[in-house]
Amino acid sequence: MAAAGGTPSRGPGWVNPYRRRGLLRRAWPFLAATGVAFVLLPVSATGAIDSVDVIVGAALFLAIIAAIVFVPWDRVPRTLTIFPPLVYFGVVDLLRDATGGGASGYAALVLLPVLWVALYSGRAELIAVLAGVWSTFVIPILVDKTRYPEGDWRFAVLLTLLSAFIGFATQALVENVRLRARNLSAVMTSAAEGIITLTPEGHGVFVNPSAARMLGYEPSELEGRVLFDLIVDGEFRSGQGDAIGDEHFRRKDGTTFPVLFSSTPIQLDNGETSGIVVTFSDITERREIERMKDEFVSVVGHELRTPLTSIRGSLGLMAGGVFGELDDQGKRMLDIAVSNTDRLVRLINDILDIERIESGRVTMQKVTCRSDDLVAQAIEAMQGQAETMGVGVVSQVDPVLLRADHDRIMQTLTNLISNAIKFSPRGEEVRVTAHPTADTVLFSVADHGRGVPADKRETIFERFGQVDASDARDKGGFGLGLPIARSIVEQHGGSLWVDTEPGRGATFWFTLPRSSEAVGEVDGSSGDNGRAALVVEDDADLARVLRAMLARQGVEAVVTPSAEEAVHLIDDVAPVLLVLDIELTGADGLAVVDHLREHPEIPPIPVVVYTVRELSEHDRQRLTLGKTLFFTKGRVAPEEFERRVADLLKEAAPAS
Amino acid sequence: MSRRTVLLIDDEPDIREVVELSLGSVAGWEVLTASSGADGVALASAQRPDVILLDVMMPGLDGPATLDVLRGRDETRAIPVLFMTAKAQAGELTRYASLGVAGVIPKPFDPMTLSDRVAAALGWES
């Protein structure tokens, strides 16, 4: 095809087969095969070698190489690119002629131009080359019947068909691979997510534009470089399965940004890993939105509670008779106002709570707790409601240690027990149980109320998804208790569900992961993980702070609000430290130290006394058994407190 | 025991009034009030109350900043402080408690039992 007006004619998506980039990589098998053919000439010939043929053949081959290298193929018509393979057939004919004509095995060299064109050119070029194969055999028969007998026709047909088969099959395969590669590349290039593939040693193989942009590089700067240091704190390498995480990546300029990433090993059929695919997205904006939402929720909560504080306070003072006694109807009205204000506050708290828990932004402060303590404390907290409603609450618990956020699990249990009480007929019993299974603790709260209809068994776990719309009014709930409870349990890796028979009651079940230790196995000598401190503190907020502080020292806190219970727990927990509040309901903290004094068989335990009371010298002596520290609440800086407790722990039981 | 003196620092006049009645008329304590952190610090230095009830969210010096100032002065360093806050999410309570206050009283509170809560947090015999 002549190029009109000198414009080279090329099809859409045509790629110059002789482009410089990667030319040697593409051409070397062809060069090598032809080179070997020349080298083997002395041993291949059946008679004397025709040296003129060889020299002309070699010159032709060198001319082909020179043409490929020096012709500006990008500017000449595409049709011309077929000439180097066609000319190569001349080389094949010369070598055949030099090595015995029709009998020469050099005929096989015709496959080289076929393969080249099949791999790097189009369908039209392949057909032209097949014509070349045919000519390569037919022309010599026509010219020299002595060296190329008529029987070579069969040979020409066979090799042309073989070339066509190899050529078309190769071209189809190559097109298929190119199409897939183009699709994959389009996906990877257009993806908003960053995508990087690495060798197992961490060298970048492919970096998509999004990844490069987020990291502040050009893709080419990252390809070939070791990229394990992109991740600030953590690693991409993931043994067998996927690793998904929240991390920070480092930009070219050294700054970091938060990402959500997954890293997946590329597994070969033989089980070996050929690399790692890392995909990630920049979550700076999401973090900022979460922060703004948190702040919004917090401010709204504050703004709603502030006027409610004044309303609740004023009503409370009136209802308390501070301004004189009201008549019965007036009192009744005030009680309604007070209880509804309280209800509004609970609603606000629950809405804010579920918002935060469901979004996973409340981290569960997991500590080692005892199942029997949790159940006992939850029942204790609900005793008032149970008595008012005339419902009994009984429990049956096998004590097991579990890892859980004490306050949140209390919230779950009290929500479930409160529901059970509300829906129990007067005089009935609510039954709470907790039993260990292989790796969980199974809790249940059962009532003999009206049960849950089949179509409501899931909706009750949705926000405001009560069985009956009138429940909010009649039972005083909002339909948020169950969703909150389920979210808390799920955040612990457990599940919560209901078994029910309408009219005969409902049993709510939930599981929590067990601690690996059994009750009584928490051993001071079992290393950091097993070290536990017994915290005797009845202020839940302060207990939480102490728990977090001890966790930082590698010590788990077992918290109890009562001195009596502390005495029982000492044997089970074998604490490495005793943190003791003196002001407790029931027996005071001194009783715990008295117990230790009376039982010299208990190994000595360092004691931290943390109290609001100014202690008399007599009390101090009574509290001092071995190593003892005294602190007054609110008068010691938290850092100072933590430092001295850490020192005490090191002295008493050095963590080995 | 002599009469307890309480200093309330809160920017909300209505809440100050309720607390004054609650701790004054109901519990019989002497109640001093200040509407800002700065006024509160001045009053605390002059009057040396037995306890300071401190609002957390206030314009100007907020609760934690006021606490810092109180802890930095010899006259007020030893006075126990309780935060009173309407930002009573669990995480926030833990954070406030870790600032070294003797306790946190969430708003709204029951005015008839407020003095018991304060006394319990400080270990006073009510």
C-alpha cells in the first residue's frame, strides 16, 4: 500500500516491531538461532559447502540487522516492516543451498520469521510471511530440479501449513495476553486506590499512578527499589493469607499519612510466593471526618445536657421539697417531669453511645475479668429495678476468666437483665447463667415474659426496633439497649442472639472469648502476661484509670470494689501488687491487709495505698506489711504515681 | 467538724443557682461560685475552700486549664477538685480522671443527692 502524500499508513494501536526499547530482549532468540545455524554449517553439510552462498547469506543477514537498527521505522509506511522477515527467507534459501539443497535441515529456519511476525506484527504481515514460506520452497524447485526434486512440493505444503498453524496459534495467544494485560493495566492505572506489586524481597515491580501520587513519587522512581520502608510501623509481608490493617505510609518528603491497606501474597501453583500485592487508600480525610463527627457528637451531647442539668436540678429541688411541700397532684406532676427528664438524658446518652460503639471508635479496654464477678455486679446493679417490679433475679455461674472491657460488659448484662425484668410478670424469676465452652464463655439471661415473635427476632437488634411500638411508652425503653449490647459483644469478637418461644419467654445468649488462663492459674511467676494486680477500688472511673496505668506496666488489673471480695480473690489471682483504696462500702481496705497479716502462708505482696483520707500514723503502721507506698488521691500527679508504682513492680517482681 | 466550704466554677448561671441551692439549702454547706476559671482561681486562693467543683467546658480558661493553674499555685495546690461535666462519654470520663482530679460528676445530677456524691468522692463522712 502506497502512502498517499508521504503519510505513513498504520492501523490503530500499531506498535513498531523494531522499536528500540526492548529490541535486544525481543530479538536475541532469533539472532542466537541464526548464529548457531552459521556456526553449525561445517557439521551440517552432506557434501562440500558452497562458500559463496554462505558469504552472501551472512551479508544478507547483517544487512537485515542493519536495516532493523538504522531504518527509522516509525516514519516509514507500515507495509515496509514486512521486508526484513521476507528478506530472511533469502538467507534461509542460501543456507539450504549451501548445505545440500532439498535434503538440508536448514529448511526449519523458516519458522523464525513466522514466529517473529506472529509475536510482534499483525495478521496481514503473518499472511505475507506465510506466502514467503511457500516461496522459499517453491522457487528453488522451479529453478533447480536436480538439487530440489519434485517431491519437495509435499515438503513445501507441509511446512507452510505447519507455519500457518504455529503463526496463527501464537498470534491468538499473544493477542489474548495483550488484551488481558491492557484490561488489567487499565484497571490498575485508573484505580483510585494505590496498587503496588513487590517481589518477595520487597523490590517494587509495578506502581500505579495513584500509589505514586499519594507517596509523592513518579512510578518509575519506585519500580526496582526496595519498598518495605514505605510502611512506617509494621510490614507488608504476610505469610499465607491477606493482611489488612490501619497503618501510616511515608511519602518521598518524609511526611506520613494514614492508610487502610491490604497486602496479599501472590501464590504460585507450587505453593511458593512470587511477590506481594499491596493496595492502599489514603484515609486522612476519613480520619478528619471521623474526628469532626466525634467532636460534633460530643458538643451536641454537651449542649443538650447543659439545659437539662438546669431543668433536672430545678425540678429535683422542687420535688425534694426544698421550697415547701406541694399537694399530691403537684408532686405527681413534678415526679412525671423528673422521670421524663431522666429518660431524655438516658436517650441522649444511648444515642451518643451507640453512634460511637457501632462506628468502632470506642476501643474496648480489655482486662482479665471473672465471669462470676460480672454477673454478680450486674445483678446487684439491677436489684432496685427488680424489687420495684416484683421480679426475682437468680444466677448460676461457673467462674471463668475472660478478656473483656469490664464496664462495657456490665452495660451489656445490665441492659439484658433490665429488659428481662421489664418483660417478666410480677412474681416470676429472671435467670442469669455463665458457662465456659471450649474457647468462649456463654452467658444467658432468661425471662418468662411474652417472648419475641418470629418476625422480630432480628429487628429487635436494630435501633429503635422494639417488638411493639407501644413498648417505648409502656416499658420505658428506647429500643437502643439491644443494639448497644450486640455491638459491644461483637467488638469483643463474640456474638449475641435470642432464643424465644412467644408467650413462654425469651433467652438472650452471648459469647465472649475466654482468657487462656483458668481461675486461679494467674501466676506471678509466669512472666509478664500472667502478672496480675489486685485493685480494690469502688470508684469505677478511677478503677479504669488504674487498670490502664497497670496495663502500661504489663500487669493486668483484677478489680473489685469490696474488701471482702478482695480477700477471696487473693488466692485466685496471686497478685504481684495490691492497690488498695481505704474508703470502701462495707469493710474498709485495712481489712485486706489484716487478712494478709493473719495468713503468713500467702507470699508477700507489695501494697499501694491510694486514698483520699489523711492516714494516721497508727493506720500507716497497720497497713505496712512489706513494701508499701502511700498516696493521697488528687494530690499526686498521675505520672509520679505511675513511675513509683513501676519502680515498686520492678523491685518486687522483676519482669524477666 | 466545721461547715464545709465548696467553690463552684461554672459559666452557666442557672446551673450555679441550682448547685448553690442543692449544696447550700439542702446540704447546709457554704457555697462560693465563680463564673469563669480566672475568677475561680482568685476566689480559691483567697478563700481556700474544702473542695472545688469545676466545669470542664467553659469559655476562656476551661476546666483542665483551670486545674493546671490551681495545681501550679501553692495556696490552691492541695485543694481537691471534682470535674462536673456534661461531656460524659466513657472515654472522656477516663481522660478527665487521668488528669488527677479526685472524681468526675456527670451532668445532669440529682440536686438532692449531689452533696452525697461529692462527699463519697472525697471520702467525707456525710
